[in-house]
Amino acid sequence: MSGEVYQAQVLKNFFDCITGPDRNLTRIYMCVVSLAKLRMEQPDKISFLLDQMKKSKQRRELSIDILDYMCDAAVDLQISSVQTAFGVAEIKEMADEFGSISLDSL
């Protein structure tokens, strides 16, 4: 599961980068390569992704193949790993904490 948490963190960084004001292609490149290595992709898949990143740099727009790859990787992750990476608490845990508060103490 820890590998999936790292993958989710890389995906979070990727989407933060492409939606933020500083769309640095080097950061995007590092996220894509890191995720491919974490997922232990085949060398031909990694070379395809690198080729798409080069084309993205030439065209000054992110390749749809890169977006597809990152979205597919996000779909493959378990929700608990994603919640851990994003720092989301379980609703059940929050409900237990709220249930233990006495209304008299408010």
C-alpha cells in the first residue's frame, strides 16, 4: 500500500502543477517519469511517455496521451491510498470523534 500512497502523492503534485499558475514542464516531466518508475512500467511505455513529453515541449501544450496515462494511473489506485496522500480523514473516524462530544459541554 505504501507504493500506492507515493503514487497518489506524485499524481497530486502533477495535477497541482498543471492546474496551478506555474505550469513548469520540468516538474510535469518529473511527475510523469516518477509515476512510471513507481508503477514499474515497461521500457517501451516509458520511452513512449518521454517522446510525448518532448512533443509537448515542442508544441507548448501537454499531450493528451500524458493526461490519459496519469488519469488511468489515478483510477487504478485504491481510495484509501489517495485519502492518505491527500490527508483526508475517514468520515467514520470523524463521526466517532463528534459523537463523543457532549452537547452539555457546548
